[in-house]
Amino acid sequence: MRVLVDTCVWSAVLRRREPDPALTAKMKDLIEADRVAMIGPIRQELLSGIPDSAQFRRLKSYLSAFEDLLLRTDHFEKAAEFSNTCRKAGVQGSSIDFLICAAAAMENCVVFTTDRDFETYRRHLPIRVV
């Protein structure tokens, strides 16, 4: 099964001075098993805010090994539906979070995240979270 890796995990592994060893080991396993899924908005979040152009190019080059899941209109519509479902239950979230949930649900992926908001989302949405 493919694993849609959230920005916070990528960041903890690739952008921190001292990467989290447990997350790094899990990412290594997923990469070696060719199970990592990526979407454009996560790629954009990862590449945003890097002031050093050489570092930006290195990260961009590294991430180029991971092909994006192609997002279609129905992914965005499902994200809006998920947002509405959660909002009715009193749960707030970002557009990107709900797009991640929609992509994961529709493409049969597990979400790999350290963001506790996804634990709340999964109470209301058909997503799996690691």
C-alpha cells in the first residue's frame, strides 16, 4: 500500500538540523520499498520558505524522485466535502489537510503524519493514519 507522507514528516527528516531518527528510519524503509506517494501541494509546502537557492535546488532535486499523484477535479471536490463533514462535527482544518485526506481516501493511501489533527479527521472521514 502506498503511503502519502505529510509535509511535517518530510520536514522532520529533510529540513531539520537534527532529523528525527525514528521518522528517518521509517522514511528510509518506505522509500526503499517504493511506497512513498507525493502530491503537488506537499511538494510546494516543502520547497516554500527556503531562502538559500542552493539548498532549494538540492531539495527540489531530491524530491524529483517522487512522482506526484495526479490530482483531478474530483479530488478537490472530495476535499471540500470532507471539510464540510468535519465542520458540521465542529472540526476545523486547512484546505491542504483536507486535500491530503481526499487524495489518500481516493487513491487508497495511508497518511503518514505527526500532525495530531489527522487523528481528529479520521474520526469523521474514511482515512487511515500512521
